[in-house]
Amino acid sequence: MRVEIGLDDTDSADGMCTTYIAHRLVERLLKTGAAEASDYPRLIRLNPNIPWKTRGNGAVTIPVRTRDPNTAFQEACRAVEEYSEAGRGAADPGVVVSTLEQIPKDIKQFAEKALSEVVTRREAVRLMKKYNMQFRGWGTQRGLIGALAAIGSRLEEDRTFELLAFRSQENWGVKKRKIDPISVREMSLKTHPRTFNSFDEEKERVMITPRGPDPVLLGIRGEDPEALLEAYSIVKIGEAVDGHMIFKSNQGTGVHLKPELNPAELKAYRAGHLKCTVSKKPWIERGGHAYFEAENGGHTVTCAAYEPTGGFRKTVLNLIPGDTVEVGGSIRKKSRKHGAAINLEYLRVLELAKDISISNPLCRRCGRRMESQGRGQPFRCSACGFEDSSAEKIRAEQPRAVQKNLYLPPPRAQRHLTKPLQRYQANNRKPMNLIDGWFKPTAIPPLKQAKT
Ligand SMILES: [Zn+2]
């Protein structure tokens, strides 16, 4: 029987991670023979703008084959209780088990909505009851939303993979990961574009390691499991590794920006895209944040590129009124200082307006620039005194510093779901079977010999 076990919201700011619990759960299911893996576990990133999310807002579902879904459910609940921060931190976990042969349309739609909008636990519970799914939530049970959304996200149009390796327990809480940065750069150069966002060349920054106290040692993202294993073998690691697992994921697919935003009603936390015309010269504000105003159907929207987006802001500042653009991003809530703004995740320049500069003519006698003496008056040269009633203002088209192109913030400022530049070429939907090495269990320390 095909079963999926959805998990979410087991992590909190001070430690645990849903992917780690998924790893422990897979290990337990395989070891006890309670189930066998039927596909890669899926790591599903949900709407990244929800303010009450924990770090990455990632949920996990594990597709297995089992004769006994009830045991699978019990094991999942046990893993969550043993490892999660339920009751300790801000975690409100949820576990959902589906035995459905086909995932119904309304569950898929619920999952889609969870990527770009705000969904409620109530909607999740209604669907789970409708389809007789086993579920259990802890605390506020918020985790049920992600757990169900992970089951409903089938990644039919595009998906990527991520290999996550875990740290030995004695290193949890130590924020620095012992990874050789030179080897990460080498790995990135050798395996790109089959892997992506491993190394930020501009800042020479390793991007595969989280910086928190959680059990994740590193995560390598890419297009297929083989590339990930190859990349992983290149990275030099200076601390104990406690197993790894390859996940299928919606990371790097940009799927959260698929809906079209409604310019008449920019709802906070919503994500999507919008075509609009730049209506006001871009400007930069204190803190280094760049903004411009644009117009769509009589509605004005503000678009923002924040300071951490680095060189991306330069592109934004080079826009001029009249440019047609498509922007993708999420809506930042209205504040006392600012109206709602679209926080840009990409900018596609569709049409460039002509940048016309108007200047006074040059003097026919001495070549210097002339001065205007007012409307209807001839231009006058202040250098030689020549007056020229036939001279006219010069209209010149300036070259533009932006092109009709797609622009993204640098990798370090991208979100989990942001589609990296090279992934715009083609979606990846090739089926991929489980390969050897997709899962490695926890390294179990050898038993100490009893003293005789
Ligand atoms: Zn002159």
C-alpha cells in the first residue's frame, strides 16, 4: 500500500529541524521493516513570507510502501515527540498520513495556495477529515498545514533535489560548521549547473551551510541525485557526519511566484508576479534600500529592492518612467512609514522607454554651450556674446544601462524558492528512481568492549 507521511513545524529558532526528524524516521521505518521507501522524501518550502514561520518554512513528506499505515503513523508521532521542540520552543508540529491512491484536486489546490497565500489550520483539518486521513497536531497544531501541503505538492511541473547531511549530536549548538571553503568552491565549479547556489562568487561565501544551532551540517542543491552525490564527495568536511538523505524539492523552482498579483489589493504576505509600467524615477532611501513606483490598470504599486540584494539595486535604480517590467516577489505589510510594497525577487525588463536628454545647443561661433534667455528669446553664448535665434534645444537619446533581460538578486540574497538564473532555461520533470546512496543512516558508534 502506498502511504505518505507528512511532517511539519517541528523546528524552532533554537534547534530542531524537520528534515532531521524525517531522516531519523526513515531510518527507523527501514530498520524495523515497518515500511520501505517508494520515492525520495519531498522537502516542500511554503510561502516564505509568513511572519510566524520558523527559519525556512519547510515541510516534509515521506512516500513509503507499507502493509501497516497505522504503525507508520505511530512511528512518525513517536519521532516527533522524541526529537521535536514541541512544548519546548515555538514548535507546533503536525503529522499527517495519507493512504490515498490519487491525491485529490482540492488537496493539490490547498498545497498550491500554501505556497503563495496564507492558509488556515481549519482548511487543512476539513480536508483531512473529508478524506479520512490520520493526523495529529501538537500545540497550536499549525504544523498540520505544512504536513498536508507537503503531501499535496506533487512537483509535477518542476523540481530540484537537495542532499542534506547531518551533524553529530555533540556539535549541535556550535554554529560554525567545519567545512573547507576552497573545496566548496571547487565543487561548485565542477558540478554547476547540475548543482546551484553553493558558493557566492561576489562575496566568496559558502552557501551550503546553515548558520544556526540546528542539526543540519550542509545542504547541496541540484538537478539530480547523481550530481549531488558527486558534489558531496568533493566537499572536505572536518567534523563528524551523522548520515545524509536526498530530498526532492520545490526549492529553486520559483513556483510561489506563479500567481498574478492584484494591483488593486496588495494583500500582505502574498507572493506572485505583476506586469507594470515604471511611473516614477527610482530612488534610494536610508539603509540603502532602492524603490520605484509602477502603475498597472490605474493602480500604483511600490517595488522594493532591499540593501542585501547588493548589485541588483543598481539595475532597479537604472529604470526610468515608461519602462515596462514584470516583477516577482512578495508583499511586505503596510507599516507606519511605508505603504505595502512588493519585495522584489526578480525583475524582468520587457520594454525600455527612450531616455531622452534635452540640452541647450552649442555656439556656432565658438563651440561652447549656449544659455537660454527664456521663452521666445534667442539662445545666447556667454563666452563670445553671439546670439542665435535659429538655434534649438538638442534632444538626444541616451544609451540605457539596463537591457531587456531578466535580473535577480545575488544567490546570497535569494530565498529557498527563488528560481536561480540558469534554471530559467528548462523545467526539470524527468522521473528519477531512488539511487544507491540516496540515504545513509546515522553513524552508530561501535559498542565498547566490556572489561574482563
Ligand atoms: Zn560663442
